Amino acid sequence: MTDSASHFTPDELQQWRFGLQQADDNNVFCHCRVCDREWVASAHEVQCTCGSKNVETLSCWQFPDG
């Protein structure tokens, strides 16, 4: 879908994209593949408290609320 086919005005689309980027940047679900610890962080580059950098990260907005 191109921007010209959007149901948003250009300003609304920019605001929506900014909000999505903020959610992506500030709500990162983390799972340590070594010790299985799970937590939410504000960055995709994280290290577990066990010392492992083998951490899977997913943006929290990808999970449904209910």
C-alpha cells in the first residue's frame, strides 16, 4: 500500500508512524536464551543479568493486549 492509498492525511500518517516507532523503541520484550529470564527493556541491544548477550528481542506492540 502506498501513501497515496492511505486513509490518513500525510500529517496523521506521520504521527501514526512516530507513535509506532516510539512504542518499538521503548517497549522491547527480552528473552535470554541461556537462562530463560524474560523482561521488558527500552533497547534492542541488551545483556541479561546472567551475563549472556544471547538475548532474543521482540517489540511489545506485536503482542495483543487481550
